[in-house]
Amino acid sequence: MTPARKRRLTMVVLLVAGVGLAAALMAKAFQENMNLYYEPHQVTAGEAPVDHDFRLGGMVVDGSVRREEGSLTVQFDLTDYTDTVTVNYTGILPDLFREGQGIITRGRLNQSGSFIADEVLAKHDENYMPPEVAESLKKAGKLPDGEAQ
Amino acid sequence: MIPEIGHYALILAFVLSVIQGVVPLLGNATGADRVMAVARSAIRAQWLMMAVAFGVLTYAFIANDFSVRYVAANSNTALPLIYRISAVWGAHEGSLLLWAFILTSWALAVSHFSRRIPDRVVARVLSIMGLVGAGFMSFMLFTSNPFARQFPVPAEGRSLNPLLQDPGLAIHPPMLYMGYVGFSVAFAFAIAAMAGGKLDAAWARWARPWTNIAWVFLTFGIALGSWWAYYELGWGGWWFWDPVENASLMPWLVGTALIHSLAVTEKRGAFKAWTLLLAVFAFSLSLLGTFLVRSGVLTSVHAFASDPGRGMFILFFLIAVVGSSLTLFAWRAPKLRSTGRFELTSRETGLLINNVILVVMCVTVLLGTLFPLITEALAMGKYSVGPPFFNAVMVPLSVPLFIVMGFGLLLRWKRDTAQRLMKQSALVLIASLLIAVILPLVWAPSFEPLMALGLLMASWVALTALMWVLRQGKSPFKQPLANWGAMIAHVGMAMTITGITLVSVFNSEKDIRLEPGQSYELAGYEFRFDGVDTVQGPNYVAQRGSIFALLDGREVAEMHPEKRNYGPGQMPMTEAGIDAGLFRDLFVALGEDLGDGAWSLRVYHKPFLRWIWLGAILMGVGGLMAALDKRYRKLAARDALQLNAQVQQA
């Protein structure tokens, strides 16, 4: 092998190894940090993973929001009009969180089957319905009038 | 009547852009100089028409002309004048108009500042920009006309999304678009080079300043967006890996690779094909960014528009641009042989490694952003990819990037030895290690390995840049502006690394419940809550909290976070109370009224946060200095003389 070829080969090997390493890193990160979306009836049917983060979306049930006295812990029910899951959250709820609104939460199920949310997302638009929630409501035939999405 | 003038001007601009796109190419094919000269006149006329169209739309907003549907949908009489003007680009149609106007402005600038570049090249460059413009203008005319009228005329318009009523956001989109569209110049130069089959040092010298300036705008645009998200969205973070942020980061990463690869192409005649590919992809990713943000395919706060027809148009446009450029590349790239040979230990290798890392980073962001869309489209489940994914990949990738960033500067072009490199860098390496170990021990409450690593990278990047300027063998003040630019940009990167590291490691935040008079201690500061009042704003009613921060019993800051209500049909807005400082930010946001005067509050202490944006400003300043180096003008004059001599000999 000529020196020039050897140099080029070294370079190519280095680059391939580096990119391969990056790809492995990416694959691993993908596996660990992907959050699937579930609907309440899938959770009650036991399809959702226990002790792994996922996203749960639905409508906040009217009159279900309960705040613990003197703390920031809130409990509310999320429904897809088929089943209902109780969500626990400690912290500040977004501006647009309210009863009857479609929202998405991210968190995990605990052993007793209630959902501990790390994050509650309500989008920045009064008419906005998260697309995932809109779809599950459509399936249940409960999409409110005038919701284009 | 006036809106019709705007509409008519837009149609004329479209026709002119088609002429600008097609006629010079015909001239090019036949070698007719006068036909090619059409490009310069066409772009002037086209710019004038776009200025008229843009001016008319702005006037419609200022005059509250609600017969124009776009105005009625995005403005009302209660809106302050400055936000009526920024509302012009607050939504889909107007931002496209801004995009196209900026494109014609860039093309006008190219035709004006490139008198020394041969007419053949300028004609090709302008015609490619004309074709891109024709695509965007037809998009506007056929799917999203900003001048469309509506009858009956509503008495009052809908309000602009309150999130957008903010000075930071008024200038964020124009900055970002200047960057996005600026890459169209590099793209046009790349296509012109492939079409002409010639790519030499002179070509790289023409393309470099334009690419640098586009990159500068993009840098400022991204920094502004990050700053805006920090103080306006009330979440207190500075980067969320939101798809829209990713959309602007991708062209930035590839653009950063491009400006460095162009340097190699100019100085060493190497990386030619790679530079062309990067130019094509920097612009394609800018188009993808526009597509992602404006088509509504993303579940994101930014996707204000949602109309599948428009999304399809941009998608097909994108495929056409990428497809035709890559076809041209596959056909012509083998002809463009790189002439510069280099050894394994050389600056070229360093730049190559960093180019590859930047591209891998860009691919990571691209995958993470598009993966949820792809799985959903293929009905494989609804995934979301959050910040942990991006952090898990980007942080490890950035370590080798920064290491090579330092070595690259100290290495010599073409051939160097490991021995010399070690001798050059030993001092810097020792100094960086000392900084990385001693600073955390002295100042930090606890020794954090991540902090040491971040400081090591930051001081390494900054010190190698300083060392490089000092070792040029000339007094720093006699060195060209480009050297200063590179040094300042690298130091800026070091500042950003420092900011990111310290704010990530030592950020403290807490959601708390406070009654008036109560206080809470966070990171040594005592936050005292003095209750909430109601205040009246120009077009909103706000609940305004008063929080005082005390350090050792002494009052150091007063913050007034607000919760604004913009009236019926509008969402409430959280306006954070921020006390900014060079070494720390205090940040308070109002949560909810919990009854009895008690409120939930979110308080943050963010050390060194400002360094992230100060670093970005330095990077931009450095890029600007590099672009303004007089070498480009001097050498351009020489290149022009040589070319003319060649033409005369032939």
C-alpha cells in the first residue's frame, strides 16, 4: 500500500468508526427516550407500560380537579369518554389548563395504577385541541362542534 | 384599491422572477452577453415590485384596512402601532411575503456588490435565485394571497396572538429569515459552479462573505428566539428542543460546517464536492424549516397555520430543489477534482472531523424532529422525542467537536507533526485544566464533574483562539479582520459553552405556594411575596405580583410578574418577572390564585444564563468581521483582472 493510500484508509476508518459510534449513541438514546402516546382506555386495559414514561391525553373531566389544601398537588381525571384515568401532578398548571379542555400529560404509572405526571401540556390557543386527543374523541364520537382539527 | 396595487405588484414581481430565472440561462447557453444582462435589470424591477407589495401590506395594517382578510385575521384597532407593523409577518401569508421580499433583497445585493464577478457567473446566480423566488411567489399567489379581500368588511379585526406582541418577537422572524434566505446565495453560487463545471479559489472568495453574513443573521435570529422563549413563554428555559427551534438549528449546524469548509476550498483547493453539498443542504434545511413551521405538521405552539394544501406545495418545492440539485451534483461533482493534498496531521483533517461532527449533529436533530412525524404517517404509533434524547446525543458529540475546534486552529495547513502540535498546545492545555479544576473548587458549592468538563472545553476553545492570534508572528493589531473575526467567534462559542454548562449544573427552580408577606429561600436569595394587584394595560388587564429578592437581608431586586388577560376569546398570558445580571438571573412567574391572597409561584435562580446569548452575539460579531475583511475585495479585484486577461487572450 502506498503511504497516500494508507493515509486515506486511516482517515476513512476513523470517520466510519466515529460515525458508527454516533449512530450507536443515537440508537441507544432513541430507545430510552421515546415516549409513546396512550389513551385512557388503553391504560385501564393494561396496555400502557408500568414504570416507563409515556404520554397520556384526554379531556379534563368537569368537576374533577381537586387541589390539596396548602400545597401545589393537584388531582384530576382525564377521559376519552370510554374510560377515565386519575392524574396526580405537583406544580403549576399551564395557563390554559381548565376543566373540559383537551390536554396531554407526560409521566408514568405507579404500582397502584394512578398516573404521576411530570409535565402537563395545554396548548397556547383556546380553540386548540391536541391532535392526538381530537382523534381519540372522534373515535368515541364526542368531538365538540366547531373543532376543525 | 390600494391592496389591489399590492396584489398587482406581487403578480408583476412573480412574472419578473420567472424572466430573471429563465432568460439569463438562455443567454448563458447561447453566450449572448446582452441577454444575460437582463438578470441585473430584472432583479431591480422585481425588488421594486416586492417593496411596493410589502409596503402596501404594511400600510393596510397601519390603516386598519379590515377588508383585507389577512389584516382582519391578525390585527385590530386596539393594537399598538409597532405590533400592527410586526403583525405583517405574524402569520403565514405575511411571513411568506417577507421571505420573498428578503430573497429579492439578497439578490439585489448580489447584483450590486458583485460587479467584479464575471457576468456569466452573476447571471447564473441571479437566475437561480429568480427561480427560487418564482416558486415562493407562485406559492403565495396560488395558495396564500396576503391581499385577498373579504366582504362584508368586519368592523373590527381579530387580535394578534398576545404571545407575538413583544419587541423581541417583532424582530426575531426577520432576522431568522435573513439567515434562511441568505443561504440561498450560497446555494445559488453552488449551483452556478456546478452548472459552469468550474470551482476555484476565486469562486470560494465570492461565496464566503455572503455565506458568513447569512450565518451571522441566523445566529442572531436563533439567539433572539431563545431569549424570547425564555422571558415570554414563562417557562424559564432557554432551549426546549421544540421542532421549530430544531428547524432553525439544523441550517445553523450545516451553515457552520459550510463556512469552515469554504475556507478550506478557498485556501487549499480541497473539499470542493463537500462544500457544494453543504451549500445545497444548508439552503434545503432552511426550506425544510419554513415547511415545518408553516405547514402545521408539527404539534407545536409555533404552528399557527394549518392547511395541508400549503404544506404539500412546500414539500413538493423542497423535493424539487433537493432532487434537482443532487442530480446536478451527481452529474457534475466528479469533474470538480480537489487539488489540495493534505496529510493526516493537518488543519484540513481537523476541519474535516468537525465538519463530520456538525453534520452528524444535524442528522441527529433531523431524526429526532422527523421521527414522530414519520411513525405517525406510517401508523406505527404516536411517539414523541423529548429533550433527553437530544441531550443524550448532542452533549457527547460536542466534546470531540470542541477538542478538535482548538487543535484545528493550532494545526498548520497541509502538513504538521504531532510533536509540534503538542508543543503548541501544551501550555493551553495545562492552563485549561487548571481553570477547569480550580474554579469549581473555589467557587462552586460542590465539585461537579460536568462543570469541570464544561469549563475545560470552554477555556480550551477560548485559549486556543487567543493563542492562535498571538502566534501569527505579527502584532494582533496588524492582522487582518478575518483573524480577529475567527478569534472572537471562537471566544463567543466558549462563552456560550460556559453559560450552558453553569446554568445546566447549577440551575435552581421551585414551584411554591406563598401568601402575601411569606418568603422562600432559593440559592441564597430570599424571595419575599408582597401580594398581587390588578393593573390596566393598553389592551389587557393584568394581575401584577410584587416579589422582592433579598441577599443577606439586603434588598437586591424587585420583580413584577404578571398574568395578563387580553379580553374574550384570547388566551391568558404569563409575563415573567426577571432580574437580569451578568452572573445570574432571578426569574419569577405567577401560577394560579389559590385563594386567600395566596398564589402559586415558580421561582428560578439561573447562574451565567446571559453568557449563552452574549456568546451568540460575539459569534455573530466575529462572523461579520470575517465577512468584512478587505482581503475579499482586494483579491476579488485581482481575480477580475486575471479573468479579463484570460478572456482577452482567448
